[in-house]
Amino acid sequence: MSLKIDSINDIDDDKFLSKLSSLDVRIIIKEFDIKNMSHVLLITSLLEQGVEIKTLPSIDTINLIADESNALIIYNNDFKNDLDVGAVYNDSKSISNIKSMFDKSWKIANDLKI
């Protein structure tokens, strides 16, 4: 599974987070303040469970590539803070393109240092 999201704290589903350790997961998050202890504790827990995490200075979309047949992209709407626009993809060409975009982001993302 590959996930690109602004903040790991945006995922408020403990059941989802607990399942990550049983999967091969790569996550890209926006750079954050190391003084935010709740954020650091959650990230440390995920790292200890084998989740790979990197950072970027800015994240403009949420990308979730679940497997070879399902992907989701949500675009942050800067004009209306309460409304984001997204799409679910299940065709192989779109999923391949989304994976390629994620892989390019992964290559330029910074290794996490906490």
C-alpha cells in the first residue's frame, strides 16, 4: 500500500492504523514540527511496525494505492476549506499512472529523521 497524506494525524481510524503493520506500506507525509509529541509517537509506532515513512515540504493531494486494482486521489480544495474533490480508480492504466506519480514523489522525498 502507498499513501501520500498531509499528516498521519489526519487518519483517525485506529483499526486502519493497526492493520498497516501487516502490509507492505510506504507513506509520504508533509514535514512537521518535531515538538508535536503525539505526532512523533504515532510515527515512531508505525516505524517500529515496519512502515516506511518519508516527508515532503508540501502535499497537495491525498493518494492511496491500495493494491493493483484500487486507488484513490483526493485534491485539497484551497478555495473551499470544507470541500475536497476526489476520485476512485479501478482501471489498470490509471492505477499504474498513480503508482508512477507516487514513486516519483518517493524518490525525491526526504528520509524521516526523528
